[in-house]
Amino acid sequence: MEPLVSIITTTHNIVENGQADDFSLLVTLLDMQTYPNIEHIVIDNASTDDTVVLLKDYKNKGYINFFSERDTGKFNGYNKGILRAKGKYLSFISCDDFYHDITAIQDLVNLMEAENADFSFSPSYCRHAEGFVFLFVPAMFNAFQVMPCPRQCMFFKKSVLEKENYFDEKFRLMADYDLIIRLMMKKYKAVFFEQNYTTYKLGEKLNENPARGNDEARMIFYKNYRSLYPLNDEILDRMVNISEFPKELLAKLATRFPEEDKDLFYERYEQMHELRLNAYRQQN
């Protein structure tokens, strides 16, 4: 028996917000996946429009299972989905994203099973609010500096998320980044899946609230790195704004990668630091 995969989606007033067609595309393409053992769980935040009617129709047709109740945010919804999921592997995809490669989940599960991987990451297409699409290539060597890849193109073992106590809901915008850092700090086994199978929409809330995003990044860094190096506001500001890390902290983070990859880790760190520094100078 092939392991069950649980896909978790959160919704709120998607009919009123003009996302019903996007959601339909997500459901349809997921149903077309060649992998036979998938459940799609939808966690609805007590929608007040016709969203629940729409979800009931999809449930009656056997496409989804859904639960509608008040939650405190997207990541609270995802955590509720984890508790209800029965799959060995989980993925979290928004209502206006979709898997454009219908063979991908079959290949991805085969890879994760063969490698006994705890989580996977892949390239993906990102739809920008201004109408263009770009390829997001994962940058896992930069994961301790910046978000290395979108959660929509990642799969996780449910047992790992349970062990690590799910998403930290105090991070309303970037709990997925905090989770990635935590998994990498503890050296959970990651595997790169080279197929691009996801198209996702750039998060509007984070894009519209850069100051709040920076505040959350500061808190995430402090939470995860404070035991490795004494952090103050000045250091945290430089880490967040220009990806500049103290050498002693960087050396400790480098140990989270295999010895043969340390030179590449430092090289990618310098590249990201220079990129962020130049962008910061241009903006200021």
C-alpha cells in the first residue's frame, strides 16, 4: 500500500474574494494526480459568504474533506489540518495555488521513501501581484539568512511536524520560515526534488507589510539563534536588513551542513549578504 499523502488548504470567504475559480483549478488538478492515495483537507475560517456551500459540493463529489470553524490565522488553520490529517506526508498549499505537474506527487513520494527523507524542497513558479511569473530556485544554503523556498513546494513527514510541535502560531506571516529553520537546525534529512510542480501566488500580506515581516524575521532569528550567540538589537537589525551574521554564529550554523559542503555554505552566504547589502544601499 502506497503511503497516504495529505494536502492541507485553508480558506476564508473565497467566493466573495474572487478565489473560487483558483480553488477549483487546485482541486481539479489535484484530483488528476497519478498518485492514487491522496486526501485533500480544507480548513475553512468560518466563512460568511457561499464558501461553505462550495466546499460542501466538492465534499459530496468526493474531492475534499473540510472543516469550518473560527481560527486565529492561516497557521492555526494549518495546525488544525495536521491534527486531522491521516497521511504519512503532508503539504500546505493555498487556495489560489496549484500543482501544475500531475505526475509529481507519485515521483516525489517515491523519492522521499527511497531516501527516508524528513522533508523535501523543489523549484516552483511564483505569480507576482503585478502579473508576471518567475522561477523560484531553492536556496537551502541561505536558509539561515532568508526564506529559502516557498512552503507550497515542500512536503513534510507528519511525524516530524508532530515531534517539532507544528507551526509556531505567534508568527502570523512567517511561521513556515521558522519551521524550516528549526528542521535544519536539528539536521532533519532534506531531499531536493528537481521537478517544478507548483505554481503559487506571492503572499500579499507579507508583500504589503514589509515592516511586520522584518519584525517577525527578527523574532525568528532571536528565537532560534540566541543559544548559539548573544544577540542584541544592532546585530539583529543587520541580520534582517542585509543578511550579515557574526562570524562566530555563522561558524556554528555551518555545522548544520555536511563537512564537504561548508565551503559552498560560506560562498552562498557571502553572495546573499552582498546582494542584500547592495539592495539596502539602493533603497536608502
